[in-house]
Amino acid sequence: MLVDFTSTILSVLSDGALVAVAVTLVWPIFKPASKDQ
């Protein structure tokens, strides 16, 4: 049970890291566009 819990947290953290990297890469592209509108 503890191992499953730890693996679940690790998977969630890795997914969160991927999302954070994706947002960091994409944010500068969308920021100027949203400012112009």
C-alpha cells in the first residue's frame, strides 16, 4: 500500500513537472497575443 501511494505521488509530480515545462515554453507565445486583443 505504501509503495503504491509513493509511486502515485511520483507519477503526479512527474506529470506536474511536464505541465510546468510545457506552460513555461508556451506562455511567451500566447502572452503577446492575449495582450494585443
